Amino acid sequence: MLRLDYLSCVLTITSTILVGRRCWEGWLLATVNSVIMCVIGFKTAQLGFIPANVFCIAISVINLRTWRRVPEPSSLSS
């Protein structure tokens, strides 16, 4: 049987390392981890996990979109 708590632990550590290295995949893993946390909260009747992690999903999506956006060329000429 798949242990979601262990999977979430690994995803938390991995996503934190990737975000620290400025890799956009870290935000993607953080989003997946938040979905898993919602499932854990629902299965264990700890419903407080669900709104907190839905918020984290929204923040991760916003941050991922921001990081993936192509930077505009600088208008300053040297």
C-alpha cells in the first residue's frame, strides 16, 4: 500500500531543494504535494488541511506562472 505521508515528506524536501535552486519544477512538485496533503486530510478527517493546501496550490500556480514567464528585454542601453 502506498504511504501518502512518506510520499508527501519526500515531495516536501525535494520541492524545497528545487525551489531553493530556482528550478520551476519545485513549484510543480509543491503543487502535487498540496494535492496529496488534501487527500490525507480528507482520509484522516483532518479537514483543516484542505483549505490550507488549496491556498498553497493557488500560490504555487501563481509562482510557477511568474517563474515561467519570459523576462522582457531591458529597455536600458549601455
